[in-house]
Amino acid sequence: MKANNILTFPERYKDVTLKTISIRNLLRRKGKAGFILAGLVIGVSTVVGIITFVEAMTSDINHKLEKYGANILIVPRTENLALSYGGLTLGGVSFEMQEIQEQELTRLRTIRNARNVAALGPLVLGVVNVDSKKVLMAGVDFKAAEILKPWWHVQGAVPEENEVLLGAEAARILDLSTGNQIAIKDKKLVISGVLQPTGSQDDQLIFTRLVTAQTIFNKSGRISMAEVAALCKDCPIDAMVKQISDVLPGAKVMAIQQVVKGRMAALAQFKKFSYGISGVILFIGSLVVLVTMMGSVRERTDEIGIFRAIGFRKRHIMKIIFMEASIVSGLAGIIGYFIGFGAAKAALFVLIENHSGYVPFRYELAFGAVMTALILGLVSSAYPAFMAARLDPNEALRSL
Amino acid sequence: MSYIVADNLIKKYGEGETAVSAVDGISFKIKESEFVGIMGESGAGKSTILGMLGAMNAPTFGRLVVDGIDIYELSQEQRADFRREFLGFVFQSFHLMPYLTVMENIMLPLAVVKGGKKKKREMAKEAMNQVGLLEKAHRLPSQISGGEKERVAIARSIVNEPPVLLADEPTGNLDTKTTRGIMELFGRLNEAGMTIVMVTHSPDCAGYAQRIIKVSDGKLVGYYSERHANA
């Protein structure tokens, strides 16, 4: 029985390869392998955490900035120059008001970045007389206004048909309040609510539903202008302006540049800072790998000497070192990704008020994390591997 | 015909006035399947000679030809190939890999040799058979005795069937009985056709060699032949 075992025993063995040597060495030097792993995990998880955090912040900021309203205006193209400055209009000068066909706005659905259009608010403007006072009346889409004018707070209700909403200043000057009735061009309109002061021109206006205003001004199917809230996380706002201009050649499309550019600049600064920090941490992580691998190579002088003495070529020695680095780095990439991802989620939950906490799993980031760890591990191990391969077998032999 | 020809080998460490001669103009020839011992006091240059024979320590001057190959005309990587194909090393302190089993240690030189797994296993099995360690194949070096470690080291050095075996004080750490066993094993390998060059302090071990090359202060001071080392 024993003899049979003896004869068959070697059959159970797998081949001894350079991979066997690498894996066994890592298992034998768990402390050092763990140290390299920890160095890379810290680096990778920091980068993943920062990227995930920044991306989530960007998304969150974009989402919140939607609430700051329109950032693109569509107005009729005109050959006249504006005669107003700083909110002052020169009296006695009036222009023939040009209009846009409401139907034309449907073309916005065809632009390349149509999915970035969060809200589209057509607006028709006209002057009406209320108690012998001239007031500007605006017909708006109140559903779109929820996104376009998130600062509106209505005391009362949003107007239904034959109802109006007064700006705070208009209500004060006209001495009207919710429930009162006004007559505009023989049409009786009930005041459904009053806007709380906004500090904008909206305080001076009377608002009603778009269709009601179009009927009053006899402008059925026509609008004076349109406001667009564009989400431009993935697109430059200028590109969207151009796309809208292309589909509405008769209109003038303008970006409210300051808001958008300011938003993007702030995010870009934050990203730059974050990536800078990540770079420093990765650099430190790679130094940890370099120093630890150098120490490991020094410790293994005799082992490498034996390898060389029994006929291993330089590339075989380098392969062993690189294989060890690859195994640890790959593992560090995977662990680092999950730690970074979890840390970012936790940070968002703790630091960002009202954040949903939802952070999508990103395969490309996970792949990037593993690749970054691998590249760092391999690059940092290149010098120790080179030193190990250069080791003079005779020197090693003499030290035995 | 001589298998190994050392021609006026000189090895100096350092440069200029501070240079130290470890080997000073040694020439010798070793025939195929010969068992040669190298003896001398500590610092005589024995290990330096062995290093030169092992294609690991280039002489400052002189030539070393093995089987018609001028070893130090080869590149470093070619010398690594030469070591793998032509030489087996046995070191005084065994130098087994502690994280590999006996079987894996023996198969180590085959890790960089092309060939099928089955053939490699057969080669390892044959080497283990020769040293009588088949039943301990699965053990780690820490789980076997000094004599067994030495036998594993020998099995590792002969697994790829090299024509030349170089041994540096192979029994320096072993007791008398185990030493005898190892030397008998060397004798059997030599009888099977292997050329053996062994550095030793021990006259008893040298007695197993067919010829002794005696060195002192880096110089060859004499030959003894046909198992007359004790003379």
C-alpha cells in the first residue's frame, strides 16, 4: 500500500513555475505583502473615494442648480438695438414687438442635447390697464415655472383658467389681494394668489396662464420669448445655444453665461484640487511599494543568488518580482475600489445635506482603479526588479 | 580528452596597489566523468575557483573551457543558460527554498526549462529516487533532517541531468554517518558518468575523489590522484 503511494505520489504535484514561486513567496512574507497592499489600497481608495465624491457632488450640484432656474433665453431676432441700461428704459421709445411661433419650440426636442433640457417655458408679454394703471402682464406655463422660477412662493394658488397671479409690488400698487377680481379687456379675472417678494422684475407683473394671455392679447399660437433650464453636466452650454439657434433660425438664443460659467469654474477648481491631492497620495503609495520591494529584494539576496546559480535568467527574476507586484497590486485595486466607493458613500451621507446617498457603481472607475494599482505597482517594482536581476550570483554565493 | 580546461586563471579583487589576488595563475584539466576534490586551507581560493568553474565569477585573466565552450566568452545570460544545462550546484548550507516542498525544491531548476509537466515530474521522480527521498516529497525543508536536506539539495542539482556537479563543502554541516551516505551518493553519481568537482576540508571526503587539486594562497600546490588524499 505504502509502496503504491510512493510511486504515485509525484503525479499529484503540479508543475513548479515562476508563478508558484511568486505566490508562495507572497504567502511566506505576509507582513511585507500586507504592507504593500495597504500602501496601494490607501492610494487607490483615496483616489476612488475622491473621484466618486466629486462626481456625486457634481451631479448633486447640477441637480440643485436646476433649481436656480433658466440659463438660456430664446427671444425674437430683431435688428433694433436695446435702449435700456441698468433697468432704465428711455421713455417714449417703443418698438414693434416681434414674436416667435409657439409651435417652433417643439424643434428643441430634436437637438442633440435634448435630454439636457430640464424645462422649457414659453412666455407671452403684453401691457394691460388695471384701474387705469398700465401693468405688464405675462402668460406663462406654470408647470415649467416650477423649475424655471423655483424662488417663487405663492400666497394663495397657482392660477387656473381666468385667474391671475400678482407680483408683490403689483398687488401693493393696485391695492389688490387674493380673491379680488379685476377686469382686463372686458374679461373678468380672479386673483388666485400673490407672489411673495422676489426682488426681481417679477414683483411688478401680473401672471396668468399662457392660453389666457394669448387670448387677451389676441396672440394665439405666438409667444414673446422662451426660457430654458439646461443641465449641462455633460455638455458645454455654448454648444446647446448653438444647437437651439440652428433649429430656431428666426430667434435669438442667449446663454446666461455668468451663472453657468461660474458653476463650471467652481466645479473645475474643486476637481483640480481633489485630483492634485489624489496624485500626491498615489505618489506616496508608490513610494511605499518601492521601498518595501527594495527591502524584500535585499532580504532575498541569497534566494535570488540561488535562482541565478541554477540557471534562472535575469528576465526570470524580474518576472517573479513583477508577478508578485501584479498579484498584490491587482488585489489592492479591487479592495481599494470598494473601500473608496464605500467611503465616498459614507462621506456623502454625512457631509452633503439632503443627498440621496445613491452613488452608481461605475465599471469604468473600477477598471481604472485596478489598472492604476497595477501600473503603480509595476512601475514602483521596476527598479527593485531590475536590481534583483542585476544581482551577481557569485556575490550572493559568497554571502551564503 | 579533457572536459574542463582551466588555463592560467587569475582572479584579483580590487584595483591597483590594494588589489588582492584570490587565485593566482592556476591551470588544471579535468576529464569527463572524473571526480575531483579541491582542498586547501581557509582563504586559499577554493570557493573562488569553484565560482569560476560555475560560470559565475569571471577571472581577471585566463580561460575556462568546458566541453569546448570558452565560458567567459559567453554573455551573462548565455552563462545562465550554461549553468542550467551543464552544471549542478550543491551548497554547504543546502539553501533550499523554505516555502517549497521537497518535491518542489527539486523541481525548481525545471521551472525555467521548456518541457511537459509529465516529463518534468518524471525527471524529479528520478532525481528523488537517486537520493532516496520519494516518501518525503510532500514535506517542507523545515520538516526534514540535515542529511535529508543535503540529499534534496543534491537531487535539485541533478534533476536536469547536468554533466557536471559542483559541490562546495557539501558535508560541512553533517555528522559522520550522514557524510558517508552523501559521499557514497556522489560516488554513485560519478560512476553513472557525472563529472564532480568538490571543494572540501575533509580528508575523508576527499578520499572519495579520484584526484585532489590542492591550493594554497591562490596557487596550485599539488595534485594527488587515485584516491590518495589521505597520503
